[in-house]
Amino acid sequence: MEFIRGEILYDKFFYYSKAKQYCDKLLLVLNKDHVETEDLVIIPATTNQDVSLLKHGCNESEKVFYFEKKIGFYDPPTVLQFEYIEVIDVEKLEGRIRRREIERKGKIINAEEFGQIINCLKRLKDDIRLDAQKLIF
């Protein structure tokens, strides 16, 4: 199964490894050119974060990208949390899709908006795991 850069997945049981908790999340696929056997790099989105101090776009000091307007499935205010970038084994992910734990929502972020996210990630490159960097850039 191949995935498209910018594709949205809905995970009903996303596990935040750093926070040690499960919740439902929209996930954004970051891989540049995904091939079937390659791991996936995803980033979760949250809507329950205080955004009063954030500006639209890249917020390097907070390690987030903030959408203040509706973008596809994302309702404002939505924050992409760069500290939670995950590399996921594609075979396990495919199994979870077959079990309907994860749904493929499609690609809904336009090229300009996705380019802004990637440019933000480039500025935070030193904070991203090397195995994830190779799949993103």
C-alpha cells in the first residue's frame, strides 16, 4: 500500500509515546516519495491546545505549525505538533487499516500549505530524528 505526501489518516487509537496515552487523532503523512515497503512518517494534529500566543504558520519556539483557518478536515484552531513526529512500520499500519482502526481520509492540504509545513520542519531539522529526516527531505 502506498501513501501520498500530505495524505490525512484518522487514527482512532493513536498512542502518544511521550505522554503515554491513547486518543483519536488526525495524522498527516510527511514522506517525500513513499514506496510500499518504506516506513511512514506522520505528525498528529490537535485541536485542544491553547493557541492564544501562536501566530498562523510556523512557531519554531513552540515546535508547532498553527492553522487559524479551516483546512480540509482540520477545523480551527489546529496545531501540528512537531515534537510528536513518529516513524511507523508500514506493515503494522496496513494491518490497522484492514482492522478499521485507522481510516484513510485522502489528501486535503494544498501544495502551498504543505510547502509551508515542510519549510517549518526544515528550520527545526536538528530536532527531528535522522531516520525521519531521510524520509521527509
